Amino acid sequence: MKTEILDSVEKKSLKSKTPHFEVGDTVDVLCKIQEGTKTRIQTFSGVVIAKRGRGTSETFTVRRIVGDEGVERTFPLHSPNVVDVKPVRSGKTRRAKLYYLRQRSGKSVRLSEKHTERTDAAS
């Protein structure tokens, strides 16, 4: 009973259309950046290493390498500041969380590509 009421209230703030991506996919996250009075859209590209939560609390973590340094950022999926998530390529994984990529460097960070109907149609 309690969760049904919470879900109905939460449904108003959910995005109507969310893109399909999984852990291991390389994505481009378009997010709004507020600088003073100006607003611009910045792209954060990287590999999705984790997804968690449900409803408005659903988040995903994206990791990328910038100048030999790993940078991770956690995005709320239904945030108005996250404009779009564009899947670039799909990686083959056997884990739900890819935290082991933090200890790797160079070519060992790359995941082999997973070929599905969705990724073949996109390319």
C-alpha cells in the first residue's frame, strides 16, 4: 500500500522516454552545465561501470580516462540536468558492476564488443 502511493507520486517526475543501455556500454552523456547566467550542454563519454536503484533514485556511473587519470561520474537517470544518453557501442561483460576496471590501465581496460541486433542496426 505504502509503495503504491509512493510510486504514483514518483511517476510524475520520471522521464517518459529513457534510452536503453547496459553495464559495459560506451555512452555519451549530454548534461546541462550552468555557468553564471549561461547554460550549455557538455558531453561526458565513457564506459558504464554500474547501474543501481529504481524510480527517481536510479543512477548510473560512467568512467573515462583523461590524461592517464581515471575519472568517474555518477548521473541520476531521471535528472533534468541529464539531457540525453547516447549509446555508442556495447561491451561484452559477465558482471553487474565493473569496478575491477579501476585497477587496469592501457589496453586491458577495453571490453570486447557485443554484437546484437540493436548495436548492428545503429552502425
